Amino acid sequence: MNLFIKLLGTGVSLGAGFVGTKLVNTIWEKSTGRKPPTGKDEDVPTSLQSALTFALISASVSTIIQVLANRGTQRAITRFAKSQDIV
């Protein structure tokens, strides 16, 4: 069961990362009026300042999501261990 909780935590982390990326991309597009500078679109000119700002925001959101997912997984493992001791 401990392995199941860890796998579930990994799945939640991946899902939250996907949602976070879509959220950052959507907010970036709404606030700047341009597509996010992902490097995939060669025809969209991107300034260095724009690329660095996007990278900083994206990395910050990713780190926050990773920390919250890890904390949630640890909390679930602790709860599971306590409930196993009771039974």
C-alpha cells in the first residue's frame, strides 16, 4: 500500500504539473497578448527579457507544485501508517 501511495503522489504531481503549465501559459497569453516563449515556434520573435521572465515564472510555479505534491504525499503516508497501527 505504501508503494501505491507513492505512485499516487507521483501521478498527482504529474497532473498538477500539467495543469500548472497550462495555467501559466494561459495567464501569460492573456496578460501579454502573445504566445508563451517555449522555443517551439521559430516564427515568433522573443526578446531575452520576455524569455527570462517566462522562465522565472514557470520555474517558480513548478517548484511550488512539486513542494505541495511532496508534502501531500508525505501526509498521506503518515495517515496511512497511523491507520495501519490502529487496525
